[in-house]
Amino acid sequence: MRPTFLGFETQRRTLMLAQKNQDIVGNNISNINTPGYTRQRVDIYSMYVSGLGEPRWSSRSNMLSMQGQGANAYGVSQIRDTYIDKRYRENVSIESETETKINVLSDIEDILDNFETTGLQRKTQDFWNALQDYSEEKPDSTEVATIAANAAVNLCRMLNDYSSQLKQVEDTYVNELKDNVEYVNKMLNEMRELNERIEKEKFHYAEEYGPNELYDEMNLYIDELGTYGEISVHQNANGTYDVTMGGVKILDGIAQKNSQIIMKEYDIYGTAELYFQNGQDVILTRGSFKAYQDMINGNGVYAAGGQNSNYGIAYFKSAINMFARTVADTLNTANGADNDSFRAMFVSATEDSLITAGNIRVSDDWLEDPTMIGKVRYFNEKTGLYEYGFDEKSDTPVTKIKYEQAYETETNADGSIKYDADGLPVPKKDANGNIVYIPGSRLRDKDNNLVPVYEKNADGSNKLDANGKPIPVYETVDGTASGTVNLQNTNVKYLFSQFDNKNIEFGYCHDFTGSYFEYISFISNRLGQTIEYETSRNETAKVTVDELLDSRDSVSGVQMDEEGINMLNYSKWYNASSRMLTTLDDMLDKLINGTGRVGL
Amino acid sequence: MRITNPTILRGYNRDLNRLLTQKTACERRITSTRKFSRASEAPLSAAKALNVRRSLYNSEQWQENLKTANKFYTEAETSLLQVSDKMAEIREILVAACNTTKDSQDYAIYAEQLENSAKKLVSIFNTDSAGRAIFGGESDNGLPFTLENDSSGNLATVLYHGVPVNSMSSYKGFPYSNAVTVDIGLGMDIDQKTQEVDPQSVLDISFNGAKITGCGAEKGTADINLESIKVGRKYCIDVYANSIKKTIEFTGGATREETVDTINNALKAAYSKEVAYDKLKQPTMDECGVIYSDGSIVSAVNNEYSTTAEKLVVDNDAGYTNKFKLNFASMEENKIYSIDVTMGEITKSIKFTAANDADPETRENNTIKNVQDALDDAFGKDVNGHSLVHISTNPVTKGCFSAEGAVVKVQDSMKMTGTNVKGATVYSKYFDQIDLVKLNAGNTYTIKVGTTDITFQGGKTTAETLNNIKAAAAGFTVTNPTGDKQSVSFKTGDDYETISEVKNPPSGSVAITPTKGSTYKVDLASIGEEREYSIKVIYGNRAKVVSFEGSADTAKTVSNIQGALSVAFGLDGVHNKINIDDEGNITTYDGNPVAVTSMEQGSDKDASAVQRDKIYSDNYIQLTIDAARALRDGDIDYANGCIDRIVDANEHLLVQIADLGCNEDFIDFNLEKLTTRDLNLMERQNDLEVTDAEKEITLWKTYEALYNACLQMSSSVVPNSIFNYIK
């Protein structure tokens, strides 16, 4: 037997369902522009009432009386494709990584620019030109020599400037990374709090349903977290999310563990290094955290310690340092500084440290005497050393008075030197009674004059000339700078020829072998090509991300027409259901008021 | 695929943004005129562009360098053209001077002109261009060429950077002979060890003066003035032997022998290595202070760098010099020759006998001994017993005359000296002459004119002698064409006759009679007017030949004799050491004995007993100076020899000018090459860096149109939905 009001009950449910559907349509339309909103739908099903219980009011013979009970809904679900989410997060991490890298490298490129502004190539070239000009003049032409020295000063200044600007870029990105770490940590805290809310809310839902809006919020967080590194996401039964980054679970439901990323003190370590709260290093294959680490710590072939072999700020700093050091070293060597430190053209501003772009400067010796580089190196066979002077052929011997060699002297009680009657110091004798001579030093008399060696007679007395004066002994020494200046400015030629030496090794790691200019070109190329590479990666990632966003929208986005049609549909449905109620009412009216009143 | 509103909007936004980005980039390329502003925008183009830039910068510098070089070459060429003109002038002067016989005054004028030309040449070669001496090689220190005078104030030596040009035949041996070069982009090759530049890889912008003016001579010697060397003092000289320069130092010895030994030891020490390896003959100094090396040029200069060493007098005798030597080849054995030797201001006539020996060396050495004896007689010796005038016995300098601290000039005696003249001097290029002055009164002379012997007697005056000759020379027209007392010519018809032989009549002698004690008396009565006489006066250990001119007035003769004695023996305080009184008695002031003998007079021949060192310099400035000196000395043969050499040098100069022209062509060629390369490079730079305006503007127009179209679409980007239609 069918219950009398069964139809009313069915239509009541139907009206409610139609209204709820209309609500969700409204919700979808309302949220059409809400970021992270995932379209929702009411999961409707056709009602079935089981006859297995004890339907006192039902027919035993069949289930007929209980059929046709209409529709009902399980709940409101989200339409989401987790595979698309996963792919989206993979690619957005690459996009974000490459964007960060491009930012850093572009900043470096702005500094090391050779095209729009006067760059290293031009300054080096100016230096070469100045040396060329000087080489045509006499080596003692101070004016042109000064121009050459000034060109070198300008080159040094540019390198100093490069160094400090690169340091600024480094500082900027180190700080940016610090801020990002802080931001991610904050975000992780918020995500954990969100997990707590989700858990509480989920309690009220059927198993497969949950707080859709909270899920959307969580997914927004996860999407953002995905830009920092590769992550994997898992949703627990209680609705909460787990997020793993770089192999470490950084969001574990509502558990408060490993939820922080820590950055090592940059000022102490000099590298940007991240580690998780559990002590594990943050090792990522994509994402902006990797980009920061690659760019700040990337030192190419020079990588050591916490550095990596990417071409980042550290590498370009090294490259510029290597340029400064190699130019300085090769020119210093060419100028003979290896044998005589006064010949150094370039020095480090900080004593006892290797020359870098930051500390390179023109030596005081050169600045004080710009013609220092015009002085020529020649081999003095007597000393076995290379010596310097304007005159290349200074082998003309010079006859000079020979002076007595200094010896150790007796001292007076007050420590002053004891002199004999002739004004000569009294020699101190050793145990064997021999005078102890001091090599390379000349004897001075009481008046601080040098004492000549005089020619002696057989009896040891001084030989006298016609005027009764002692005759000094002369000695011939190899000539040094005789004061005459040759036009042949060979040393300067030799110096500028270094610019064309194609066998100069830059850096100690076989990074590059070639000439100065080739190296400048090499750095510029390496930087340009690295940027180009990252740009093409970025473009690919961007296109993929766009496609994935489209795909995601295609699944989860709100479609206006669709919602409109649904709205019309649900409206008609509602109308039909209402109409059904009228019909049912009419039917009951007939039954109650019309039945058995035949003839009334 | 469900198309949702966010998809449409995002797509629209993205595309609009991309269009705007491209449009802006395009605008930027147009406004900045650059294809890229960062290397990353076009790494390959950027790499190429950097190379192109470097090439352009280099090219710019090399063009500057070439222009600098061109300036030097142009100036050098201008200078050399001037030099060439000057050399034509020199040639003309020489030709004019050598063409006809001139008197010594005319020659002096020509010599003066030549010296002026030489000075002008030197001033041209010292040309300064923008503070750089063009012909100074690599030196810019002062003037590369300098001239040195001899003691008489005439130009003597040309020095290049302080080194006599004759001293080396290789211009590379002179100081500052390295090339000054500029890099002109030929790929300068510089040795990393020695810093030596490969000359092929650069352009030489220096000109070696020694190379351009020539250097070296056949041979030559250097004179060290031993007399100027003081005992115990240091000396430093640069010796150039066979182009090898050595600096030697020595200390003045107590005696001349010691000094010579010291110097020889120093020379030996300096050159021992070169002698062993380079087959150079050891340079040696002879007893006269002459440094020589067999077959090569030797010269010496004071070392200019030596500040403490004393300077000494160094004369270089390479080239035409004042060095005279005996002409052994022309001498006949056993003949007596007479020569005039001038030491400083003093001129003496000496006689010597050409020795007789089968062995030529012994013959020469004996002759030298005779000459040295005669020289010692005439000039005496110093306190150390050294001859004042030397004649060298060294193999190389054999027969050369030298004197301590003075210039020596030697020539065949122009006058017969002595009181016992047996023959007449016959000399002349153009007509034969008898020197009437040299003929003694009362003596009989025979000369052979053509085939005729003419015998005549010397008269008391030259006019009387001339008359005697005229009387004796029947069939000849006897003239005295120049009007002086030395020229008599014999003419038959239109032809001058040559005096081919002079036969000597029996000799007589001036009567010098020993008077009481050790005094001698000159027979004043036997002395003829305007005659030259010589007597030998031996006083103590000094023997001097005293020459004087006779006069009709005996008082004048006595005065002449006294003057000559004073010159020869000097004064003792205020008194003459040797006196002659009015009667001809020769006495000494201090009462010491004196011996006087009349001089034996030898036969004079037309062959010259003296010859000059005739070496032609390879340097034309030096050659000009030498020619001037030769003219002054009346040595026309030498001057004549210079003409051809000047012409040769001028031809050589023209080759050098052509060379310079070639180099200028080379510079022009390189400039042109670089200019063309610049154009190509700039084109490449344009291609690489400069915006292709047409392309970019077209592109920009396209972007603009697309962007506008895109914006126009914006109103319908958000599509109508079903809501627009339901009621």
C-alpha cells in the first residue's frame, strides 16, 4: 500500500534540490572571478527506498508501493583534476625559478654592459690605445706616459665599480631570499592553521565531502608554495593536506613539525644556504629557492664549499676578479715586477692580498713616475738580474772612484762609533784578529763621507800625485741608466703586445685561455647565453603553465552559459515540481472531498 | 574543452601583453637605433659585435700610427731631396776646383765652399721634426751629427753620435742603431723573452744617419796623443776596430813605453775574444801612439760616459788626413831626398838617403832609420829622449809621420836647401820650371831640355841666373811665365820642352871654418842673395839643421841666421843659446862647445818622396770635408777622386729616396687597406648592431595595428552569455 502523502514528500525534496542547485549555480556565478575558486555542483541521485526492513505499511508481495520516491542529493562537490594541479605546480616552479634567475642575471648584465654604456672592453681598449700612443714617444715623455697611467686608473676604477655593484646585487638578492624564506615560513604556519580548521569542519561532512572553500584556500597556498620548489601534495582522510618539499614533509596535517625553513647566516658563511628545521639541507631541483641558491652561490668552475657550478653572481664576481688579477699579473710580470716589486703596475689596495676587481689599483710607483713603464729591462750579466732604465744599451762601463767596504766598528761607551785620528772608524776584529767586513755596504768617515780606496806605495802609504794629494783607485762598473734616452720605447710595446697574447690563462681552473679582449667577450657571451638559456626555459614553462591553467579552468572554472542553462533548467524543474504538488493536491481533494458524495 | 571566462580573459590579457611587449621592444630598437642593448638579447651577434668593435678601435689606432709614420717619412724624403741638391752643388764645386790650375788662394775659397756645404748637409741631417731628430736612429739626445775641427780650425771629422763615421763600415755598429718602430697592425711579433720586435711585423720610423750618409773607409788608424797623457791619471776611450767597439781604460804610465804597454795590454784584453772568433787582427798601438789593426778601420774617441777619467787628445786618421808617409815605391836607392817637415808652426827641411838593400823590408826600415835620424837632427828629442817627430816602423803605419801634440805636415822640398846644391828642383804639371832661388851663385848646372844639354852658371841674383840660362839655351825661347822666381820654361816653336834630366855639376860647399876652440865661422862672403842655406849645428846632444836665407846685405844674413838658431835651440832665459856675430862666428852663450858643418845636399828628383794617406771615406759628408782639405793642401788628385765618389753617393742617395718613396707607398697602401677595412667593419657593425629601420618600422606598424585591433576587440572579449537572452 502506497502512503497517501508519499508524492508530497518526494516533491518537497525535489523543490529543495532544485532550490539548492539554483543556490550552487548562484554561488558559481558569484565566484566566477574568485581566485582559486573551483566550480561546485550538487551531487543528485535518484531515491530508492529499500524493502528489506519492516515496512508495515508496505505490500509484502512486491515493492511497488515504495517505488517512485524522486531524487535526493549526497552533497556539494568540487570539480578538480589533481593531475592537472600536479603538472601545474611542476611548471610554475620552473617558471618562477627562471624568472628569478633572469632577474639576477639581467641585473649583472646591466652592470657588465659593453653595448649601451662604456664598458670593460672600451676601458681596456682605451688603456691599449694610451700605451700605443706612449710607445711612439720617447720613454721619458711624461705627458703621454701620464695619459697611459690615467687610462689604467680608469680601468681600475671601472673594475672597482663593477665589484661594488656586483656586491650590491648580491646583497639585494640575499635579502630577497631572506624575505622569501620568512614569507614561506609564515605561509606554512597559515597552512597548518588552515589544516586545523579543515579538520574541524570536515567532521560535519560525509566522507567524500568537505569544506570546499577551505580546500580552495589551501590549494591557493599550495600553488604559491609550488613556486619556491618542487612539492608533492597529499590529502588526508580528515581533509587536511600534507606537503612535501625536496623530500621533506614541511606540512604534515596539523602536526607542528618541520614546518620551517632556515637560512644560514650569510654574513658568516658567505653562501646562501637553506636547511629544514630537521637539519636536512634544502636541495631542490626547481623553484625560486633553487634559483636564489644557484644565483647567489653559483661560482662556475671556481665553486667551493657551499657553492655550486652555476654561473651566478659569485661566478661573475670571480670572473671579474680573474680579469683584474690576470691583467695585473701579466702586465706586472711583463714589466718585471716578478724580480723587482717596484716595477708593479697594479697592486692590491689591501696589503698582502691577491688582486681582485675590488682592490685593484695602479701602484704608487707608477703613479709617481708614469714613465716607469718606459724604462727598459735589460739583463745585467754582472748581477745576473734584469735591471731597468731608459737606455736599453747601457752596457757602457762607467769609471768611478772605488770606495772602501764597511766593516764592523768598535763603539764608545755611549754606543757611538769610535773613530781614529784620521776620522776613520776603528775596526772591530774577530777572534782571529781579522776585520769583519759588511758585504754590500760602504765605509763612511766621521763626517759621513764615503772613503775612497787610495793607491798604495810598497810601504803601504798612500801614493801621492804632483799636488801631494792621494790618488784614488778607480773601478769600472757596468753602466746603468746613463741619462740618455732612446726613442725605442720597447717595454711599452712589450706591454701592449700582452693585450694580443692569446695564451693567457684566466683563473686557476682552466676556465678560459685567450687574450684580455677574448676574455671580456667570453664573460659577456657566457652571461648573455646563460640569460638566453634561462629565458627560453622561462618561455617554455610559461606556455605550459598557461596551457595548464586553461586545462584547469576547463575542468574547474565556471562557465557562464553552462550556469545560465542550469539556472533555466533548475527553474523549470522547480516549476514542474510545484506543478506536481498542485496535481497531487487536486488528487487528494478529489479523494477527500469528492469521494462518497454521489448525489450531494 | 570547456572554455571558461577566466580562460578567455587570461588568454586575451596574455596576448595583449605580449603584443605590447613586442611593440615596445620594437619601438626601443627604433629609438635606440640598436638591434640589441644587452648581449643576452642576441648573444651571437653580441659576440661578433665585440670583435668588430675591437677591430675598429685597433684600426683607428693603427691609422693614427701610420699618419705619424708618414709625417716622418715625408720629412725624411724632403730632407734627402735637399741633400741631393746639395751634393750636386758639391760636385760642381769640385769639378770647378779641379778643372784648371788655381793658386792656393783659389783652392782655399773652394775648400771653404765645400766646408760650408758639408755644414749644410750636417744641418739637414740634424733636422728636427716635432722634437725628434729624424736621422738620429733611436736617439733623440741632441744632434746626431757633429763636426770636429783640426788644430788649424778646418773641418776634419764627421761624427755620428760621437763616433767618427769612418770608424765602422757597418752602420749597425754605431750607437742608437736600433730601429724605432710603430705597430701598424701587421701583427706585431715581440719576443716574450728578449722583448725584441720582429722588424717585419712593424713599421720602422727611424732613420739611421750612418746608413744614409754612408760609413766606413778602406782603413784608418787612430792617433793617441801620448804626450797629453799624465802619469797616474785614468783614461777611458772607446776604440772601434773592424766595427767592434770596446771601451778600454788605462792609467798613464811614468814613461811613454809604459803607457804604450798599458794601452796595448788593455787593447789585447778587450779584443782577445773578438780576435779569436772574428778573425780580427789585434788592434795595436805603435810607439807613436797610433792604434792600427791590419786591414781594418780603427778609430778612437774619448768615452763620453766616463766622468772621472781624464780626456786625452785623440785624432782619427781614417780618410784624407794630415798623416803623411814616405813613398817607398817612388824612391831610388842611394839617392838623397829632401823633404820639408812642418811640426806645428815649425817647418824644417831634412835630407835623407834612400837605403840600398835587396830585401825590400830591410831597405824600407833602413830608409826609415835615416829619416828618423834626420828628423831627430832637425827637431830634436824631448827630455825623455823621445823624438819629437816620429816616423813609424810598425808594419801597418810604416813610414807615417807623427808628432807629439802637434800636427805634422810633410811635403817634398820646394826649395833646394843648403849651400851645396847639386841640382835644381824640377816640378810642375804644366810647364817645367827651374827654381832660380835654389841655384847658387858661381855653381855650374846642367839641365837636359828635350835632348839638349844646357849648362849654365848660377848668378848672384835670380835675374842674373835667368840671363845666364837664356844665354846658354840657344834655340829655345826661355820665359819666366808666372813672373816668379821659380818658373822658367823652355819653348821651341810652339811647344814647351820638358826638362828631363838634371845633371849635377861638381859640388862645392859653404865655407865653415873651425875657429879657435869650439867655435865655427860661417863664410858670409860666399853666401848669395835670396838663396836658402842650411847648416848643421851640433850643441851638446842636440843636432839641428838650421836653414836661413841669404842676403846681399851680410848684416841681414847674420840676422836671418840668428833667427833660425833661436828657433832651433831656443832661449836660455833671456839669451839665445847659440849666437852668431857680425863676422859669422858661431858661439854659445854658456860657453859649451858647438860644432857647425855645412849640409850635404842630395839630388832631388821629380818623383815625390812623400805621399799622403789617401783613403776615401764612404761617408759623403766626410768625403766633402776631405776634398776641402785636399784642395787646401793642393792635392788635386785626391779632390778629383772625390768627384766620382760624390756622384756615386748621390746615385745611392737617389736609391734611398726611392726606398723612402716605396715606404710611403707602403704606408699609403696600409692606410687605404685600413680605411677599406674600416668601411667593411662599420658595415658589419651596422649589420650586427644597428637597427634595420625599414624592417623595424614595418614591424612596428604591424604591431601597432595588431595592438589596436586587439584593443578594439576588448569590448567583446567577455562574450555574451545566455543571460543576455533569457527573460
